[in-house]
Amino acid sequence: MREKHIKRADAQFRVTLRSLLIGVLLIPITVYWVTIVEVKYYSLDGSCLPLFVEPVFILFVVTFFNFLLKRFAPRSALNQAELLIVYIMQAVSMTFSGHDTFQNLFGQIAHAFWFATPENEWEQLFFRYIPSWLTVTDKSVLEGYYRGEASIYIEKNFWPWVKPLLMWGGFFLGLIFMMLCVNILIRKRWTEQEKLAYPIIQLPLGMSHAGGSTLFLSKVMWAGFALAAIIDIINGLNFIYPAVPAIKYIKLTNVGSVFTDRPWDVLRGMRISMYPFAIGLTFFLPLDLSFSCWFFFVFRMMEQVFGRAFGLRGFPYFSEQASGAWFAVGLLAIWTTRRHLIEVGKKAIGMSTNIDDKNEPLTYRSAVFGVILSGGFIFWFLYLAGIEVWVVGIFLLMFLLLALAITRVRAELGTPHEISAGDHYANPLYIMSFTLGTKNMLPSSQTGLSLLHWFNRGFRNHPMPNQLEAFKMGENARISNKGLLVALLLAVLVSLFSVYWANLDITYREGAASGAGGFKDWVGRETFNRLQRWLQFPSDPDSIRLSYMSGGLGFTFILMIMRMRFVWWPFHPAGYALAISYAMDYFWFAFFIGWLVKFILLKQGGIKTHRKAIPFFLGLILGDYVMGSIWAILGPVFGFRNYKIFI
């Protein structure tokens, strides 16, 4: 009897056909909703947060209908595994449709050919280096795209987009598959052996547990939900009717106007926020990390004051410090996983080892082969795009190292990770420009690299951490890893074509440069203005910037060594990396509040009080997300610019 009970507890749920079908049917809805609110109205930046807004809202709605099923047709109700499959597929769709991936591609793909002028000399400088199969050049096709009042469903407009979008889609699928294979290689170590916390997944797990009945019957959760929702209702009404008084300091508010005298005047742009969802998310972070995030942000501001006081030009080189810090985080992630990776390598080549891969989504041999195959395809693609082989190798190494760092930070700590912003911070293209020097790269390489700006500008909806979190949720809900892999791959394919349809439909109807208020035309400007500077003013490697990058890397290593050697050491290396990149600009004060509340609860009430408070902070996140989503539905439906819960 006991053996039967153990077998039942260890049994895995198969991924059901109906959960896949629901997920597939919801993906185009999710994608179109995200695209219309972020591209046309710019009324919800749900893909900019580590926990995406729209998938949480969709899970909330599906769970509500699931309650009705449990009441009136209990045998038809979805279980936790099925609810999570639906959620995971929507989260995957956000990694395609979100702010920092294909929205950016549509802002860049044809920008040069529409905005080239005799004054900027783009045509003479680099048009000959742009592969024709990666862009649309026909201005008669682009007229409807940029000016609107046209249709993508007309043959003349439709066919010129097919080839470049298929090419870019194939390239991105290669990147996605490579990251997926890397995640399979590290999953067991990070998830089962190190047992990383994965704070981001606590809300979807809580919402889906026992069909949602556990969390949604908690009065404490509804108290947090109500607090966040009331704040959003009042501020949303104030946004529409200014006579309604607003609750201040919830969203980003400039408080630096009090600093008027030198050198403190450098802080005139200092902003604070008290986003309910950010305070809720902070509650699930380790105290040393949340403390380090706000502490090092204050330290960063003091660096600015110091540089201003002594007239140091360029100091403190935050972009370079951040680049070194994030490379250090990636290298540390590899170092702590090295023994596991060695065993995986032995398993892949058929050497005897104790490591078991029978429950993995792919065998380790297949995953290693997948990394090699997809990496080879990416090399070939970028070489055909005009980039020298050695430049491709350095770019791919930097990209993967940063991807691994982001994934590790999300798995262990769950924080926002906007480590790159525009041309600066931990942007691989920017790093290559001052480490290699643009003078040492051919014009074709510089042009090809610039065309990659669209998925390197920012990493907020990065695919790799979301893939690993999907496997962690699958482990918690006992979902078959092989079935979960099928769900991920299916979601990837449906999402890609849904994103193409949504962006082209909206831009041709509204006009990318006229009626689409959130269209990412700045991505195109950044791409080609920077390329213009590179070609007109070629540069050597910058020793000063290299020294600051080395300093950021070395300081991060020192923080890690101190953390490993001394239990009392309060500073987390990831906190430094996050604070000096763009990730904490929006959240540092909310992190301070979340840290302070958690510190007081643990100090005064201990772990028992902390556990009792968990539903309240989940409610803060859920209430903010649900009310923000409702505003983002009402706005497009009734045609007005609605209140945004973020930025």
C-alpha cells in the first residue's frame, strides 16, 4: 500500500491535448493584445517586467472559469498541470511579442530605407552592405506601413515581407533552440541539486495550485489584492479625470528638484516609485539581494556626486562597470556549474557516469548536438549577412554569457533585468565597439552587427529565463518534461506567426510613424545613427572604458568571494550588477520598501509571520496586474489612452 502511494506521488502528469489546444487558441489573442497596447496605444508595458502582466491576467481569467467548471462539471475542470501549460504557453508568446524582441525588429527592419536623406548620407555609407533578404526596400510598400490607412492583406503589401520575416524568424528560432538546449544541460543542477528559489514563479504556482482554490480562498491575499486594485482605480480615474485626486509617488516621480547646489545637482533626475507589484515581488527575494539592490543604487548616485565634485569627465562609466559586472555573473554561473557540465559532457560522448538524463526533455547527447547544430546555423546566417567569422564568434560568446547571467539571476533571485538600454550598459554591440574598436571591423561587419540591435537593445522579455522557469514549474506540478518540451516548441511556432500578423496588421492600419504611439521607431534611429558614427568616425579600442569594465568584473568577483567566505557579509554581487545597469532605475525605492517590510516582519515575528504574510504580497502583485490589465482592455475597446501601472 505504501509503495503504491509513493508511486502515485512520483507519477508525472501528461500534457493533455486540451491544455495544448487552449494554449494555442489563446496565443493569438495574447499576442494581439500585447501588440495593440504596446505598439498602438503604449498603454501597458506588461512585457517589460520579469513577471509578465498579460499571462498572469489570462491565468486569472482561466482559473475563474475553471472554478465554474469545478462547481457545475467537476470532471471537466482543469488540474494544476493543465492550467500551468496554458500559462507557460502565453509566457512564451510574450518572449516573441514583447517590448525587446519582435516589436523592435519592426521598428528597425525598414527604417534606413524610409528615413534616409541626402543629409544623413546613409545610402552612400552602408546601403550596399545591408542584405536585401533581411529588409524591405520598396517605398511603395513602406508607404502604407509608415503612413497607415492601408492593409497587409493586399498582395502588393504582403509578399515583400515574406522573405525577410522568414529569414529573421529562422534566425531567432535558431537562437531560441540553442538557449533551450543550454537550459536542458543546466536544468538538473540549478533546479534539483542547488534548488534555486525561482521567486518569479510563486504567483502562477499559487494561482494554479488545487485549481486555484488554495490562494483564492485566502482573505489575506484578497486584502493585498484590494489595496493594489484600489490604488490603480483611483489613479486610473485621475488619469482620465484630473479632478479626481491621485495617490502620489506610486509611479516614477522625480524628487531630485531639491538638489540645486553643485555637486548635488547631478541628482536632479533622481526618481522614486512605490509600485505595488514591485514591493510584492521584492518580498520573495533574499534579504541580502534586495538590500544590495537599493544600497548599490544609492552608492551609484554617490559616485555621480563624487565625479561632479572633482570634475571627472565620463566618470563613473556605469555602462562599462555594468558590462564587467554582468560578464562576471555569467562566468560565476559557469564556474558553479562546472562539475555538472563535465559530467554532462561525459554522458554526451558515451563515457560512463552516474548522471541520469532519462527524465530530461532531451537526452544530454541530443542537447549538446542541438547547441552545436544551432550554433553552426547562427554562424552561417551571420556570415551570409556580411559579418566576419571572428566577429560572429565574439558576439555569440558575449550574447550567451549575458543570457546565462540573466537566467541565473532570474532563477536565483527573480529581479528585473534590464541590463541594457539603447546603446549603453551591457549591450554586446556597444561592448564590442570599445573593446575591439570599430576600426578593426570591416564596414560589412559593422553593418551586420548593427542589424542585430533589435534583440540586444534590452533584455526584459528574454526567452532563456522563461524557458528554465517553465521547467521549474513543470517539476513542481509533476508535468512530464518531454510533454512540456512539446508545449514550448508548439508555443514558439504559433507565437512567431501570431507576432508577424499582429504587428503588420496594426502598423498598416494605424501607420507606424503616424497613428502607432508606441511604435519602436527609436530602435531604428539608434541602429543607423550609431552605424553612421561608426563608419564616419572609426575608433580604436578604448583603454579607459576597458579598465572600468575590468574594474566592474573584478569588484563583482570580490563581492562573491566575500559572500562565500563570510556568513555575515551583507552584499550580493548580483545586487551590484543590477544597480549599476538600468534595471534598478525604476525600482530601487520600491525595493527599499519591500526589503524594509520583510526585514521588520522577520525581526519581529520570525519565519512564521513571514509565511503568513506571503498571500498578502502575492495579492499585491495580482491586484496590480489584474487592475492594470482591465485598464489596458478598456482603453483599446473605448479608444482612449489609459492609465499604465508601470512607468
